[in-house]
Amino acid sequence: MRARPIAPGLVVGELVARIDDAPRDAWRRVAVDGPPAAEPWALADALVGPLREVGRDVVRVSARDFLRPASLRYEFGRHDPDVYYDQWLDIAGLVREVLAPLERGGTGRVLPSLWDSALDRATRAAYTRLATGGVLLLDGSLLLGRALPLDLTVHLTLSPSALARRTPDADAWTLPAFARYEREADPVRTADVVIKTDDPRHPALIEAV
């Protein structure tokens, strides 16, 4: 593996070109994965406008709107990294309401959010229909290695020291979950695109040699 430095302003352009380099007779399900310290939602948001400019319909979805109820997330306490890794995300709901409808022959009807974790209740969001050839942009953490039906995966990686430095003290209990993620999911090797973001001002694309 080697790191190829890339200007921050060029990251979005390269990703848009890759996403758009696909037939327009089917949907594209794209995940931007990374720890909260890497702000994967910011990159996913930045892709929306440029993709629409090249004629792609876009729906934005965040995995944080598909968490399980607090009674399940906190069943063994609020700071259990293994529960955070294994049980916080409502994988079945995310697949059922967002990813499966965008399989070939699917309905194209996507539920943009399911659960408001702050209020701990259903969001009651309305379904939206993604035009054929459109792009679903999903952001979240710990998404890989879960057999999610995705067409392109982008992983934002941080070194352990950078991750620890950029994670707020209140969230330091999650760090063992991300260490486990590196061991078990190996996102740097399994993601389609990997971007090193130890210093967001100087990102680098990680490429196979």
C-alpha cells in the first residue's frame, strides 16, 4: 500500500468521477465510512451538489438515523465498546428501508431516517423516491464487514494516535471499538477507496502497490 497525496479540493472531484463512471440504468449505493473524528458526513455532504451537477439524482442518508432504541443500545451500560460495535446500528432497518429498495428491480423508495436517537423515538419521515441512475450517499461509522449491499465504499482512515487525539474525551470509550474494527473488518483493505485523513488539510489516497 502507498499513500498518494491529494489536494483537499480534488478529493470530491475524483470521487464524483468514480461514482459517475457507471451506467445510468441502475442506482448507485455509496457509503462514506469513518470514525466520527474523520467527519464522514462532511465528505458525503460535499458530494451532493457535484453529483447533481452531472445529472445524478441524490438522496442523503446517515447511519446515525438508523440506530436502535436506547433500551437496546444501553442494555449493558452507556460505555460498552463491544455493544457499540455490534448492536448500536439497526442493520436490518437500514437494509430494509434504504439499501434493498435500490437493488435492480427494486422500488426506488427510500426512507431517509428511521430513528431519532436524541429523542429516542421514530422520526416518522416520509419516503422519497430516487430516480433510476440516482445515487444514495450513506455516511456512518463501522459500516464495513456487515455484508451491507453497497456499490462503492469510501473509508476515511486515521492512525491510532490521530484517532485518539481527535476523539473528544467524552467519546474515548469508543476507541477499542475502532481498534476492533481495524482487526476484524480491515477497512483499509476492503474499502473500494481509502483516504488517509490524519491531517484533513493534507489527505492522501491509499492505493495498492
